[in-house]
Amino acid sequence: MACSSSCSSTTLSKCSFQQLDGRNLLLPRRRLRLIPAITRWNSSSSPSLLSHHISDDSNLHTRKHFQLKSSNGFPPPNAVSSTKEPSAAGSEEMDATISITVVGASGDLAKKKIFPALFALFYEDNLPEHFTVFGYARSKMTDEQLRNMISATLTCRIDQRENCSDKMEQFLKRCFYQSGQYNSEEGFAQLDNRLREKEVGKLSNRLFYLSIPPNIFVDVVRCASLRASATIGWTRVIVEKPFGRDAESSGELTRSLKKYLKEDQIFRIDHYLGKELVENLSVLRFSNLIFEPLWSRNYIRNVQFIFSEDFGTEGRGGYFDNYGIIRDIMQNHLLQILALFAMETPVSLEAEDTRNEKVKVLRSMRTLTLDDVTIGQYKGHKKGDRSYPAYTDDPTVPNNSVTPTFAAAALFIDNARWDGVPFLMKAGKALHTRRAEIRVQFRHVPGNLYKRNFGTDLDKATNELVLRVQPDEAIYLKINNKVPGLGMRLDRSDLNLLYKTRYSKEIPDAYERLLLDAVEGERRLFIRSDELDAAWALFTPLLKELEEKKIAPELYPYGSRGPVGAHYLAAKHNVRWGDLSSDD
């Protein structure tokens, strides 16, 4: 908790905790004043730590070449800056610094995504002037060994290769390593000592990225809160999914984390919310007059959220078998995109306004039942001279596993805008192609003068808006037009915005956007606890029924388009999957 010195001992607990997490802490273009106070990670537990409250003043000077800007396009109200701040005595100035600790630094996620994302942010001057990166894990490693491990995965932006080696060397010099057990207070105390060495004389802010299994989240947060939280400035924690396995375990995880953290300090990351096309979804809708009036049951016939991978578990089935495709993809990635798609217009781009609207969507949705879902599991398949393994051929998967590797679901939102519109999801592994996309199929034109030119298949005349999230990011609109010539022959064509053709700049990785937002205190793309509760409430009854009844999934060949049951599910709602059309 961070409170001004005017708070009495009897009112101290009522003072705003948000100051610790960075609200009004380091504001661009404002001078900040340190006021001594007592702080904790959480006011209800953990020993108190000496901290300072940062209050507003004016005339804060920023680096000329560095402007803080979050994913909503504006400097966040609680960003960390690289500016000099007045000291507590008010007579000397103090630099602000941020220490980023990657817990689980030797794991695949850290090596393949987190460290490269941090380097990319540094490479394009999107990190503050003063920052340090620490790796923390159980593996014994020196600073130099960590740097060698990181350097093997770093890449430079396509348009700025000339100074790549220099920038890489500068970044690696800021990377350090501390080994320790995840449940060891002593290990985090040692980390704290090393962090203090790098932060000496500076206003410290600390960001912890938990790139670890969820069963040790609470141990790490407890140890870090007691031994390695910031004594001045803010402390934030990025938590990777999965956030529990159902409503009960998710709720217990949230309650345990909140023994040591306030909600504003917890950044639950879903990397799909950081993808360029998902970010562009609200821009497309809310800044184009041609789309917003059509965004309702009056004009939209159905919406499809499609995720497919052309590979199986590939030796990682042990983890996957404990969760399955519904928990791994649908309950988080696809449902979050659905909430962004279907929400009402927020009153502003502030994080809480957007998240409030998403929660309203989730709470308006019908709970899923077995009749709303079809599940599948890929089986072995031979094509030519090549044999493809079945899911249960994975040595880490039990031979009798009924865990689905494919699922399709029909969801409905019971509100005035979307009443009766089917929202279809499907997600699967070992399918014929790799893709993630949103497909909006509009209603048929009433009394279409040209319906005889399309024959009896009116779906061929359906306008469809497609947002291809990956690969080859694109937005295209399927329209009907006349083929040039003397006859009246109609054709279905695309108005196509292909990003790699239109924009020469490389699209940033989703982790870059989300890490930058976490540094700057922008929470719009992170999941709030009530969002998580609403999402689990939607899926938990279905998941329990599937597991209690041990529903056997329909088998489908590796590399196929998935189980036949997905087509029956779509047909039941008078829908045809858009990604199966011959012209797609």
C-alpha cells in the first residue's frame, strides 16, 4: 500500500493501494514527488516493506528519442519513464529504473518468446533508458551462460540490420542470472540483493514474468513478495496460462495470488490478445462507419472463430493430455477474441472500460452443454510413403486417453444485439492446414435480383468478412460482382488487404506488445479476475460432463479437415464452415 504521510494509523488501510502498482506513479510530462510511506504487496498479508508514494507535479522531461506509448496508441497514465525524479528529500534527483525478472528462464517459452521479445523492444527503443533483465530458475548457470543461451534466439528487425550486433551486445550486457528454488525465500532474497546492486541510487520498479508451471505460481509469488518486491516504485507480476483447470481451481488460484498481490498487480497474459489482427478488430469496427451499423443480428448470420494446427503434440502430449484442446485454446484464446468482437462500444480506450464490456458479453452467454459441442482426436494416417502418428502414439500420452485434440462448439449470446446469432468455434491439432481467423458471414440479400445466377446454393452469394490472424495476416471481404463480358455471369471476389503487401514493416510478435503494456501499466489486453470467472463458468459444466462420462472423441485422420461431427454441428445451426469453401 502506498499512502501520503497525511494518512493516520487508523485510516492507513483505507488508502489507495494502486499507487504501488504504478497509477500516477511515473507519468509522462509530469514531475513526480516521493512521499515516504509504508507499503506491502497486499495490505491483508505479507510483512510491510518501506516504500514511497509518487505524487503528481509538472514538468517531467522525457528522452527525446523515447516516447512511452501503449497498445491503445496513447501514453498510459501510469507508465514507467526513464526520466529523472526528485528524491524523497526533494533536493536531489533520482533516475527511474525497471528490473524485469523472467522466472523459469531456462524454459522453452523464455528462450523462444520472452527474451527475444524484450530484445526486440530494446532494439527499437521501446524500453526505458534504465532497465535490467534477470533470469531466475533452478538450473545452475552463470551470467555468461545465460547470455549465450539468449543470443542463440535473438533476431533483428528486417529494416534495421546495420546495427544489429551492437544492439545485441548492449542488450546482453543488461542480462544477468540468479539460480534458486521456486519455493525458496533464500533464493529470492539473493535475487533481491543482486537487483538492488543494479538499482542503487534509482527509483526501482520490478516486473516478474512467471514462465513456469501453474502449480508453482503461488510459491513464487509468496517468496518474491516477502523477499524481492520493490521497496520503492511498483511491483507487477505477469502470469501465464493455464489459469486453473475449471471454475473451482481457477478461483482458488486467484484467491491464493491475492494473498500477496492486489488485482492491479496481476497481469494474466493471453498472447492472442496481442496479435496484430486481434488488435485491429476494434479499430476496424469502431472507426469505420460501414461496419458498425452492420455489427448485429440484423445483418450478421453467424460468426466463426477458427484455429487449426497442421502438427500434433510432438512429444509434448504429457502437458496437453491434462488440459485438452478446449482448455488450451477455446476457453481462453478464442473466447477472449469473441468477447472483443461482440462487446458494446466502450466509453473510452481505458483498460477498465474495455474489460467491463467484455465481462458483460461473457455473462450474457449460455452455458455450454454436450449438445452444443463435438469433440475429436487424431488417429494415425499414411499418405504416400509417409506415416503420421496417432495422438496416443505419443509416448507421453496414455494409450487409453480420451482427451480431445479437436473441438467445435456453438455458442449464443442472449442480449439484444446478438440474440439468435450462432457463434461457432473450432480448434484442432493435426489438421490439413495451419490458420487462425475470424469469419463473419452476413445474411442473404432479401429478394436478391440475381439469385438465379447463383443457383440453389445461396451460400455462394453470402458476403463474408475474414480477419486472418495467422499466418499471412490479412483482412478481406468477399463480395459478388459481374465478370467482364457481354453476358451476365457473376463471380465471388475478394477486396483484400494483405498485410505483407500493404505494409513493409515487420509485424511485432504478440509478446512484444504485451510485455510493453505490462511495463507501462496498460491493462487493456490482460484478463481481469471477473473475466476469468465468467469464462470458466461458461465451460466448466461441459468439461466436467465430458470427463465424468468419459465421452469418447470421434477419430479423424492426421492431416484431415477434422471429424465429420463438426459439419453436423454447423448444419444444425444452418451454418457452413467458411474455411472449407473451394475459393478460400
